Amino acid sequence: GLLAGRFLTGVGAGLANVVTPMYIAEISPAKLRGLFGTFYQLATCAGILLMYILGATVDWRVAAATGAVMGAAIAVVGQAGL
């Protein structure tokens, strides 16, 4: 159960990190393509760094809740088209 869930989550995250930059590059204007691609990578690394810091300083439940809230906020903003 848990191992399969972790495996599928890893596969999904890996696929997203391949497909998303390609999609961004395809829809971005040529003048802004590098900026948008770089911002995506920086945001990904900043999120990983934040979770490493939280994981080292707070209980795992707080870190998990923080990740869930941030993911939900991104989903809401994305659906609103902001």
C-alpha cells in the first residue's frame, strides 16, 4: 500500500518535471521562454529547500500539512486563472 503509493507519487513527480518545462517552453513567447523556464526550476528548488528545512525543524505532521496547504493554494490560484 504505502510503498506503491510512494512509487506512484515519485513517477508522477518525475513525469511532471519533464512535461511541465516542455509545456512552458511551447506556450511562452520567444522573448520570455528562458525566464519562464528558469522560474519554474527555481520555484521547484525553493519548494524542496523549504520542505527540507521544515522537515528538520518541525514535526512531520506540520511539514505534511504545510505541503498540502501550499498545494491546495496553488490549485485554487491555477483554477482561478490568476
